Amino acid sequence: MNQYSRIAIVISDRSYEYDIYTLVIAFFQGVSTQVFDPGADIPFLADLTVKVQISDESIYISAGSLERHIASSAGAERSTVKNILKRNLYEMLRDICGRDLPWGNLTGIRPVKLAMSALEEDEESAAKKMTERYYVSPAKAELSVRIAGRERSILSGIDTDNGYSLYIGIPFCPSICLYCSFSSSPLSLWESRVDEYLDALILEMRACRYSFPGKTLHTVYIGGGTPTTLSPSQMDRLLGAVEENYDLSHVMEYTVEAGRPDSITAGKLRVLRNHPVTRISVNPQTMNQKTLDLIGRRHTVDDTVRAYEQARSLGFDNINMDLIVGLPGEGPDEIEHTMQCIEELDPDDVTVHALALKRAARLALHMDEYEKISFRASDMIMERCQEGCSRLGMTPYYLYRQKNMAGNFENVGYAKSGKAGLYNILIMEEVECILALGASGSTKIVYDDGRIERIENVKDIRNYLERIDEMIRRKDVLARI
Ligand code: SF4
């Protein structure tokens, strides 16, 4: 536990704020931290003040009683300044805290991208580079390089320059989980307007059918929210519209994130089987009923087992299960129990998430109430998940990080051979365009030179329904790419 309760960061150049702030809060998780301009009044007595002054000639950093002056050449590239800044600040915070971080000074969400570019050399040198340059622990560097290698081999057979993926969002859930930070709404509030939402979505689907001319559709992903909040006939209408409007003949993966077990019925699974869906998710998050009740999932462990077995008996041969570590009240014993149940069920892929306490989550808003139950993710817990997946014949195939993750860990997808979620890799590596439809859809254009542009749909459902014509117009440009 650290003894700090308030931290002030004073930065002369706010364009580095994200990197500095993220690094500080990675060392001091849960400590109230605020950023100020030089000379601003700090309205509290800080236990630790971090100051960063950047000029053309030098970088000055101080943290508590430690300080460093680093010479920097005028006109140095931003990336160089950022690296100097992060390396030095990391070393100082490490001295203050007396410990390293598993991901070193990396603050981005895609460490595997870095490993991928380091892979130009052999695996050992790539891992060494991550450890030496960014202070990534040897275990995490080895994991990133291993995943980068697997991603590279999966992507090697795919012409990503000439392909794209289709994402469709269904923003309704049976209830809102306490830790949720997605823009999802309870179905009970929208039940009478779901058909109207589908009308708008299908309008958008039709209007965008000629997006990315010349590119081949490689994957389809229906996510949310919880797509299986749709009734069987609504689901049938949605999937039928996908087939009417898009050429699925080269699609390598078609995922429907069934997600919440309380929304999955045999009838809906049959509808999915009647369409060319190849992969579904049945997401337990935990197999401990006490935790499910606490986090507002409003389904039982038995619901998960029932939904999974129904899907298997209907012939689904690629079922993913999402788990979360670091949930309130869950330590090694609870994870042990969850992993034993998962090993018995034997899914094809498992995604292990470390709980991210995003600001919007009700869990974060109620931290006082839940703090006493504690949020724990540890090496031991992460290793137990890895062991379980490896006993099921799975290897890690994708990884990403989020801000404020429990224990500074990561999310890792494990899959059996041939079952890795291709869409997950494509979205993380940002090598292929994505056409995203529905409320909160974020369309991504990946240009030949690696430049990325996004076209966002509004998040709010009411806004999406009212402004559907504008959402469509925003994507007009896609017909010329
Ligand atoms: S199922 Fe997922 S999207 Fe829905 S409320 Fe829970 S966390 Fe949010």
C-alpha cells in the first residue's frame, strides 16, 4: 500500500499530459491525482508533487525531493522528447515507490504493436529491446513477442490492404453491470423502440453497402451491448439484412457476441445457426454467484452452463468465454473456482480481462462502498488463468491494455489452434479498415501509409435514431476509398 492520498502534477506542456498522468497513476493506483499549469493555485496539500518543464534546450523533472535536468537538442522530435521524459520519470517514480511496473513505462494500450515492429529482429532481441528501452518485465516482454509472432503468422495469409471488417452494435443489455463503461442501456427502457433501432441500423447498412469499393469483406462482428437482447425474429431480421447487403462469400469469421447468458435462449441460438455465424461468446465473467450478484449481472452460474451447453448441442464449434479478474471480493480462491468450472466446460477461446475502473463506471463512482472489499489482480491470479487456458490447449493470441487496470495488468485472449478471433487481432493491430454501424460505432479508415482516420457515430441511442441521416452522410467518403 502506498502512503499517498493526493498527488499534484504540474506540466508546462499539456500535450504530454496523457503520458505523464498515466505513468503517475500506474504507480499510484487509486490515489487522487490532478494536473495543473505552472503557477496555478493547487487547492490542496499534495503528498507528492511531480513537475515537468519542457523547453527547447532541456527537460526538467522533479518528483518529491528528486530532480533531474536533461539536455535536449532544440527541434528534437516529439517522440524523442516523449521517450526521454517517460524513461526519466519512470526511473524517479520507481525509486520513490521501490518497485517496477509489469509494463514498465509503456502507457499505450497496444504493446504488441511495439513487439511486432521489434520482431523485425529475432524474438530474443525483440524482447530484450522492450525490456531495455521501456523497462517492460521480461515475462511481459516475452508474452508480447510470443503474441506478436502468433498474430503475424495468422495475418500473413490475409490481404489486409484489400480487405475490411464490418462491426454492428446493439446497444441494449438485460441490466447494466456495475463495472460497465460502454454506452449500453437497459433493454427495459428501450423495449418498445428496438424495432425502430433496427430500422435505422438497416437503413445505415443499406446506405453503406458500397463502402470501401474494391475491398473484400473479411470479418463480421456483432457486438454491443448484448446482441442477444434481440428477440429471435428481430435477430433473424438483422442477420438477414447483413446477408442482403454485404457479400459474405469471403468472410473468414462471423462473430455474434451473445454475451450475457441471461439473454441466450435455444430459439435465438437456432436463429444464429440458420445464418452463417461461425463464432459466438457466452460470457460468464466469473463462476462465483456471490460476485455475479454483487456486480449486477443478474444471471446465475447455471444460466452460463445452460447457455454454453445449448450452444454446443446446436453445433457451435467456436465458443469464446470472457472472464474478469480483479472483481470485488475475488482473490485466488475465487479465480481457482472459476477456472476449474471453465476447464470443465472446455470452450474454444477465453479472454481474460483485468478489471478496468473507468471513470464512467458505477463501480468507480461507488469506490468508497466497494473499496473495503478490495480489487485484486496479481501475478499469481494471472498465471492461474494462463495455466488453465494452456491445459485446455490454448495459447495467447491477442493482448491489449486499458487505463486504470487492476494491478496494471492486461487483457489477454487465449485460443485453441484455428479458433483465434481474427476480428480481435485486426482491431488491435489496426491493419484493416472497419465499417462500424449503429450507436457508438467507430468506423476506422486505415490508409496505405498507415495513417488512421475515424468516423464516429453518436453514442446516445435517441440521438442516433434522430440523426441517422447525418450518421449516413458522415460515411459518404467511404464510397471513394
Ligand atoms: S453486458 Fe457488457 S455492455 Fe452490457 S452492461 Fe454488462 S459490461 Fe456493459
